[in-house]
Amino acid sequence: MSENREAPGTAPHPLIAQLFTKHKFTAITADNLDAFLAAPGHSLLVFTDDPLRVKETLDLAVIVPELTRAFPGRFRVGALLPEAARDVQPRYGFRRWPAFVVLRDGAYIGAVDGLRNWDEYLDLVARLLEAPPVRPPTIGIPVTAAGGDRHCNA
């Protein structure tokens, strides 16, 4: 369980709140993530952080709705508020905040972390929508079979 860095009952920043109210993105928690990902097709998960800690979070709150307009109907979007984002982040292994993860039929395709130029976003999202699923870059622990040298994460 992650440490709660937000004050209890603190409402999200208005730009982040608009992800749910204006743009109708799904609010994702650790409890409903698997159900959200069970739907067929592409999904994009937005990982937010407290904008006082990671100010770029507000940039991503503007960029992702623009990406939905640039790729209409290509993916559904779920957004994780900071506590849920920190709980779920280890599952996908990205290193910088804010970030979004692209999945197809619940399988990991890739992540875009940190801020990028608009053209890079367009190129990366287009490539991710065509890419096959891969193993997320989570922290791997090599496991060797008794008497062998094969690793489970190879």
C-alpha cells in the first residue's frame, strides 16, 4: 500500500477534475482497474501526481484530451489520481511522472512518461496503437532453476 501524500478529502486540481467531468474519462482505482482493462480494444491509462509535486501533471491533463481528439475513437481513457497512480505504477514500470500507458485488450503495449513535444506524442501514440503487446518493464528478479542457468525473466 502506498503512502498517502494528499491531505484527506482534498479535491483534485480543477484541470485534473475536468478529465472526469468535462472529458468523461473513467476514474480508475486499484479496485476497478482490471474491470476497465477487461473491455476489448485499446485503452490509455493516465497516471497523475500531485501538481504541487510534479507540475507537469497539469500539462498532461491538457495533452491527453487533445490526443483523444487526434485519435478519435481509437482508445478509451482511464485516469488515476495520485494515490491510485502510485499503487498501480509498479505494474507498468515507467520511471518518470506524469505518464500514460497504452494497452490493448488489457495487455501492455507501452508507456509514454514525462513530457514530450506534440509531434512526438502523435508519433508515439500512432506507433503504440499498431504495436503488439509486450512485457511491461517492471522490476524483474532473476530466478534460476536448480542446476540450470535459465532465468524466468529472460
